[in-house]
Amino acid sequence: NQFMASVVQSWKLLSVVTKRAFSTVLLSKIGPVLRPRYSTDFRSKFGRHFSAANMADGERTALVILAEGAEEMETVISVDVMRRGGIKVTLAGLAGTDPVKCSRDVVICPDTSLDEARKHGPYDVVVLPGGLGGAKNLANSPKVKEVLQEQEGKGSLVAAVCAGPTALVSHGIGKGKTVTSHPSVQKVMEEAGHPYTEARVSRDGHIITSRGPGTCFEFALQIVETLRGKEVADKLVPPMLVKL
């Protein structure tokens, strides 16, 4: 009996040691995976988010400017696809950090204000969603003009969709570049001297333009391809069931 009790006690001790050793090894392997990483490009109450971009070295960054009256599909699809592509996206409210009412009454909360976002630049791409009201606000904003002029001065990407390209005209950005847009503002672009194409997405140098909500997946994928490469962009297509 004394011998059996000794065996049982030894077995229990071995089990405890083994479990502790296994737990330590397991935690060291999965700990980095379980530990969330947060964006640090802004400090607003809406600023924390999970993103594959936060885990990448040499990450690419995008600034999406959200104005009242913006087209909500163009805003959300662009942000979503770029984040899927490993780009750290900051959605900045033109008027501040308050929720923004979009063209179809969808309300979107920006990550931060444009003023705050500018402190954390520069960005690899500045994106202008469309929507007639939103585009008008972008076109009339001195802050947007400054951002776009700084972006063009560095030779960095500027991307605009739908009526968004009219803000390029207002601020003198991409002069002479071939563009596309929503058909309703084609005349504005042509009268400003831009060669015009009806392609769903157009890229001419540092200017990327597109036509509307239905072309926004291609628009955002073009941005991802330009900043992260074609292989990264192509891998995004099957999981989203996008038909190109």
C-alpha cells in the first residue's frame, strides 16, 4: 500500500509539471496571435480599430475625407477593401469628429477629424468619395485644397470617385490628367481640360478616378494594387465574391 501511494503521488507530480510546461510553450506560440493590436494614427473616441494593416511592417496609409452628403457606399466600400488589402485607413471627418449624415441618410462615424488626421500624415493616398453634396463640400473646403496640394506636391496618390473628381477641378489638382467620373459631372471635367474616359476606373500617373457606387470595388482594388501590388489585390477578389 505504501508503495502504491508513492507511485500515485509521483504520477500526480509528473502530471502537474507536464501541464505547466505545455501551457508555457502553447502560450508563447499563440500569445502574439491572440493579442490585439490597435491603430495609433489617431486618438479620438472612435479611433481604435482592428486591422491587418496594423500588423504589417512598412505599412501603407490612406486618408479618406468624409464630408456631409458623401455617398455612403463609395465611402464604406473604399475603406473596407483597402483595410482588407493591408492599408491602414483613417476616415477623417471634414467638419470634425461628429457622426456624418450621408447622401441616403446613412450616418457614419469618422475615426477622427481632418485636422487631427493631418498631424499624423503624410499618407500614401488621399481618397475623395462622391455624392453631389459631399463633393461640393470637398470642393469648397480650403483644408481639402491644402491636403490635396501637399499630396500632389509629393507626387503621392490622389483618388476620387463619382462626383469626387470635381473637387480636383476646384483645387487645381491633376491638371491635364485623363479622368473618369459619374456621367452627371463629365462636362465639368471636360471643360476643365481633362481628357475623359468612360472606363470604370482610370489611372493616369498619381491620379486614380472612378465612376460611382457600382465601380467602387474596382476603384479600391486599383488603390490596393498600386500601393501593395497586384498579387495582394487579386487575393482579395475571391473571398468578396466580386465579379470583375
